[in-house]
Amino acid sequence: MSKLFNIIKTLARLCFTPLLIMEQKRLRGVSINERIVEFSFAFKWLSKICPLEVLDVGSGTGSWPHIIAHCGCKVTAIDKIGSYWKDGFFNRLYYVANDDITKARTTKQFDLITCISVLEHIPDHRAAISGMFGLLKPGGILVLTFPYNEKRYIDNVYKLSGSECFGENISYICQMFSREQIDNWLKENPGTAIIEQEYYKIFSGDFWTFGGRIYPPRKVEKGQKCHLTCIVFQKNRI
């Protein structure tokens, strides 16, 4: 078995090395973004509770589930592969199961769930939130990050003139949530509570993707102009 595994690794290296080199060159053109603060926030909670069973929702092609697994957590990664991934995708770092969090097939219970900059792309965000709360163990932690404005909800910020994505015919929506949606999630899922929320100014304009990016992202206080929130919910213990 060990010999066979080594042969497979050698073949994989020969096949994937050219793709990895191309990917590395492509990523050099990607600007520094909000993942810096989002991953830092999520890691803070991973280190606080050291969860054994973790679910990552909307993993896509990213490295986040692989990073968590490398820390020793047992990670389940899911994504609705047939959604805006029109041609599907392959995550070369971690196996991602095809599942829809709004009507998840998995019934496993998790100590911690992460959903990093994904919720805004799910039209039925209420069902997604309920799905995640339903998969948490009693006392479990849900870490979310998404575009945010304290007072105004926008169903697709990309449609607004002034967005850097305006007119690009992007195949997925980008919601910007407000306090009203958060309050409704809590009402619709009794026995949950916010235990931390941070706010960040990411752009120079009023809304998500409006104006130029701010480097580094600026942490602000509640009530100040912000574009992103990182929030932690806990499902109450029985």
C-alpha cells in the first residue's frame, strides 16, 4: 500500500506541478483583500475552543479547510458545486462534498462551523443560517463573515452604480446584510446568541465594493461606517 501511495504521489506531482506554477503566477495579480482579517478572526476562535469536529460551508477552491485540518481538526467541507460554479470545480487541497446548506443532506453535528464570505452569495440566507445552527452541537460556535452595513440591507450590491463590479454580469449575487437580518436570524433560531462581533472598514466609499480598498483593513467601533463584519454565534447548551 505504501509503495502504491508513493507511485500515486509521484504521478500527481508530475501532473499538477505545471498547474500549480500557473496558479501561483495568476495569484500574483490578486490584490490584498479582507481574508486577512476574516481568517485571523476565525483562527482566534479556533484557538479559543480547539474544536474537534469542524464544518466549513462554501469552501470552493480555497485552502481554508486544509489549513484547519492541518491544525488537527476533523474538517468536513461542503459547497453547492452546481450553483454559481457553472462548470463545477476541483479543490486541489481538500475534498469538498457537494451539499447545499439550505437543505443539507449531512446530519452530523459539529463543535464549530465556519462560513467565510459565503453567506452573501446565498439567496435564501435565512435557510442557510437555520441549516448551520441545526448542525451545531449544544454550545457549538458559528463563525460568520460577510459584507455589512448597520442600517441598510442591499439584496445585490453588485447591481448598484458605484460598485467596482457594476456591469460585469457576475453570475452570483452579493448581499450586504444589516442589523435587521441578524436580529431576525436570532428570532428564527431560538437558543442562539451573539458572543462577539467586530466591524471593519474595507473601502473608501459608503458600501461594499464602493471606492478604493483601504490597506490595511481598519477595525472600527459599532455604529461607525463599516463594510464587513465578523461575528460569532453560540448555540446554547442544554
